[in-house]
Amino acid sequence: MDKHQAVGRYPGKEKIIQQYKDADTEVVVNQDSDLRPIHIPTPIPPEWHLIDGFGKPAKDQKWKPPWIPRRILDLQNRRGLTIDEIWNELEGDQQKYKEEIDYIKRMWYHRLYGYWFFNNGQPTYITGKHFYYMTSYKIDVGLPKYRSRDRKYWIAIKFFENHTLDFIDKDDKGNAIPKIDEDGNEYFEMYDTGRRVCFGDAYPKMRREGATFRAECNNLETISKLRGAKGGIQSRNDGDAKKVFTDKLVKPFKKVPFFFKPTYAGSTDPKSELVFDVPSVRVGGKGAMASVDTGLESLIDFEVGDEGAYDGQKLFFHHDDEVGKNRLNNVLQRHIVTKECLSQGGGYSIHGYTSKTSTVGEMEKGGGRKFQEMCDMSNFYQRNEIGQTATGLFLLFISSTDGMEGCVDEYGVSDEEKALKIIKAQRKALRDAGNIEQWIEKVRQYPIRYRECFTTSSNDMGFNLLILEDRLSELRVSEPPLIQGAFSRKSRGDRTSEVMFTEDPMGRFIISKQVLSFQSNRIYTPPTGIGYAPYKAGKFNVGADPFAFNQTEGGQMSDGGIAVKWKFDPSIDDISLDPSQWESDRFVCTYQHRPATKADYVDDVLMVAMYFGAMVLTESNVQEIIDKFRDWGFGGFLKHMRDSATGGFRKTPGYPTTGGSKQAIFNALRDYVERRGMWEYHKELLQDCYDIQSVKQMTHYDRLTASGLAELAEESDHGDFKTITKEKSTGYGLPVPMRSMD
């Protein structure tokens, strides 16, 4: 029923109905410029006289928990009375307790089918689980109040739990292809697969919004009405999982009304599992009972954080709490195990649900990065051939402007404009004061947009995190001109053959500039006999950080890093113009990979150097590149740094990455970020700068180290190639004939 219909339906109430408005037809989540919104339809309202609050002035209509009959309270509070005894009392005199029994029936009806009430003149629908949450699940401050943010959350959860649709039209990557209606609006055509396609939600949340309570309420509400079902809890460590179980599940459960509380076994204050079954009775031998009463035979417990903790168990609900804080476990791998517990047929037939929640304000490296990957792979509009996202989850994001404490009116509706002003003012004060760490923490705690959820913590490397955050945020919205691909030779086995770049989604390289064929692959042999060298090297420098076969700190295996820096090019850029107008003075190629052999890695370095016509500054304390280049006859590609004392070139090529030299590499890259970070395209390099916490972590950031070497190489530019001898640098060599390069 809508307002127009109500005016004709209820004569004599026209005046008060004029204060009312129509119910909304949908709820929108992921309403963010970084995401494509999900529009979730809401039910059609019933006859208005059936909606709680009808006939009252709009200003007097707001959420109130249903009135509880006095005798229900008396029964529930009578000392020593068990749940079974309460039910026996009610069933024994149904005429006396008619009002109380009708009340219980209504409560169960609304738990199962939802509830309508007028809120400031608007018919408002809440789901059955939301009704259960606000009437029966007492959190740390008592029964939850009505909040429009919570309503949005619960409606989204119900939509996810029951979603069976897939897109009719998808591209080869699974992205939904929209159609355009006659008004120019996009829409999507979907079909019913006949089975569930969503395992659960990935929910990066704002600080202290009660998401853990909500998830555990969902856990309890689900398991406490199913027979033979199990719910599970995991968190970032064993202690946190137990705390979620005792504080966010057991404590509220003890206060759940008796009519929503199944018979349970064990202690009234369980420490490890909540079992919905009849208490154990010793039977057997003489006088044994012919039958044994049974309860639901369901339970909820918690497990350690290990990826395989629930392996082999059948779960109907799983709460993965604080996923973004987990530094001990691979949360993506844990989810792979969980999916098997929540489904059959290798994930095809889904019977359970998982909720992945994490406090945005406390994201940390490790789990936080994995949680970001999980969220990014949970795009509602990108599905595989069986209608599921890459994770099987749906991302759920609600801006902090919705539901922020102090910005909610008496009707529970968010004042998002007020919240936005407060959040921006708080951020501005911290930024103006130069308090970068607290600014970043505030952004994480109260993200306005999805991209802000994964703002990482500050580091002590001196990188300008404000520049990095701003630029990374821009690149998340507008895809930079990056191409992933591979380098190869025209004639395999001939290292002097032309090097070509081919786009390949599995390639090791990411580039943002391709070189024209007549500018590439130009080599010659200087007269000193040191081998091939790049002819008129000058526009680019290559930095290379070779890997060792030993493990780095933390047990990880080292990768090889490569980076190509395009130096400032006065032939195309005007130094007097604003740097935002320059094309050059930026990185154009990055690589972080661990090939099967060191020789494969060195060959990758050589192909990059030949393609860009650049010299290579490599780590000198790992000799692999230096030795191989010389053995292969390409010693002229090795860059020698200038000696600060003499001004000449050092006798040995390369640059050490030990001691104070590490700091020099970082200083060069730090200065680059300050100068050009806002116009850098390679987000993977910017993210490395953002994530690294100390010089000690350098072994984990091979791409970053290679980039620092490429930037540092400019301090010792040779101009056109100058040969290096033990005595001195001498003039230029001459180009030698090459195979056709075009």
C-alpha cells in the first residue's frame, strides 16, 4: 500500500495521513565512487493499519520494543524455574495465558518474517534477524537501539543469504555487462540459478559500530533454530576468539527470552561451546529408559586461528572476526577451508554462511593486506561460470557517515551531512598539524570511501605518506595506463637478437611506456673489449636487485627486483612548466619475481636493458648480474657509480646494499616521492613505499630496492656511454652492425 491508496482506504484519517510518506523501495549498499552500488529491493508494505504506529502523528512514531506482558516477565524472573517448567506452565493453562501465548506467537512470526513499523511518518521494514537483535539480544549497553545503518546491514545480509541470481551477460573476465534503457540508464539482466551463489559477506567496518555483536547475533539466531547444526568462531588469535565467544555470544544468550532459547546442556556459563541439547542423563542396565529425549543437537564453539582448524567439519554459520588484524594466519587460505565446511560439491551447493568482519581503524600489514585482497575479489558484479565471485563472498561497505555516533537523530536516522563535516574537520586538524600518523589512523577508523579502508599505518622511512595516500587513492579510482606483459627475443638463444614486449596477463613485468622499435635494441662494442654496451644510453636507467636462494628475515624467500626510471627528458618536457605537465621523470617498468634460476632472472634484466637502451645499476654485494653480463659479453651495460672523493668512476660496477648504502637508496627514492610521487603511475611501487616500515625490511621489498637503485643511478650518469678501465675513462666507442631491428 502507498500513500495515495491509504488516503482512499482510511476515510477520516486524511489529515494525519498527509504527514506520512511512502515506504522506500530499496536499500543501497556499496554506494561509493570506488564501487558499483548494489540495489536491494525491500518488501511491499502491507495495509497501513497493520503497521505498528499507524494513526499517530509522524513526530510520535519511532521504534519501541514490543510491550512484554507482565506474566511473561514474572515467569522468566521466577527463581529456579527452568525453561521446560515455564513451557509446562503455559501449556497447562492456555486459557489463562492466552495473551502471553499470542504474544510469543507474534514474536516468533516477526523473527521469521520481519516487522513493519512507522518511523517519523514512513512505513519501515526490518528483517526478522534485525527484529530478534533489537528485542532479544542484549549487548554491552542493553538492547540495541534502532539505527538506519543497522537496518541497511541486516537487509543486505538477508539478501546475501538468499541470493540465487547470476548475470545473463558477462565478459570473458566475468564482469557483468549492463544494458541501457530508453532513458539512458544502466540496468542488468539476471536469471535464477536455482541455488545459492553467496557464501557470506566481507565487511570492512568503522570503529566500534557493533559489528561483532551483530555477527554473533546472526550466529545464535541461525543455529538456535536448526537441528543438527554447528556454528563456529575464529579471530586473529585464540584469545580473541574465546573473548568473542564469551562476551559477544554467551553473555547476550543468557539474557535471551525463554521463548527464543532452546533447551541447552552443560553450564549456564559455558566456556568453550554452547550446546543446544537436553542435559545428559545416565541410562542403562536395569530400569533403562526405552527412549531418550533429544534437543536440537546443535552447538556453537570457537577455534584457534589456524587455517585448517575447522577442516572436515560441517558448519552452518562461521564468524571470522577481525580478519584485517590477523598477522599470524593467511585469512584467504582459511576462507578456502571454511568454504568447504559451508558447502558440498566443492562449493557448488551452499548450506552455510560466513561473515568476515574487521575494524577498519586497526588494519595492519599482513592480515590487512590479505583482507583487502579478499574484499577486492568479492565484487558482486564479477562472477565466475557458476555465478560466484572469486571468493564466493559479496563485499559490503557502508560509509562512516552513516551511523556515526552523535550524528543520528531521535528516529535512528543518520545525519550524513553532519557526520561528513565532523570527519573532515577532524582530519584537517591533524593534517594541518603535520600529525601524519594520527591522520592516517583517523582515516582508517572512519573511512568515508571504500578506498580509505585499507590505509596502512605509518612507517619510519621518511616517505611522505600524505602524497602516497593521495596518489594511491587516485589510482584506485582511475585506472593508470599500466600494461602487464613479458619480454622475449625475436631469435631465441641469441642474446643480441631484438627484444620485444608482449602484453600478457601472466607476465612478470608491468610497464607504462613502450619504446618505438627504432629507439630500442641499439647496442655496440666499445674498443676496450668489455663487451656490448647500449648505444647512446641516456634516457633510462635500470635498477636491479638480484635474489639469493636463502630465506629472508621472517622465513620468506627473496625475489628479484627490476625497475626502469625514465629520466627528465628536455627534448619533450619544459623544465619551467609545472611538474604535473611533464611526461618524463618517472618510472616506466617494474618487476618483482623469483624465476626458477638466477640465470633466468639475469636474462630478464638484460632484456629490459636492451629494450630501453639503458645501463644497469645492480647490487654489487650479490655478483650474479655482474658475472653473467661479463660472461655473456654485455659488460658495457653495467653502470659504475662516481667516486665522491675523486669525481671519477669507480673501478667496479654496481652499488652495495649494506650498511649506510641502504639508507642512501631509500633517501633517493624518498626524494623522488616528494618530487614526483603525485604523478607516478606504478601503484605497486607506491604501495611498497607505503608499506615498508624500516630498513631491516628491505629484503622483502626487492622492487622498491631496485627502484631506489634506478633513481640513485642518475647521480652517476655517464651521458653517452664512456668506457671504464682500471686507469681512466676514455672516449666513445663506435656502433657495430646489428641484425635488422625493424
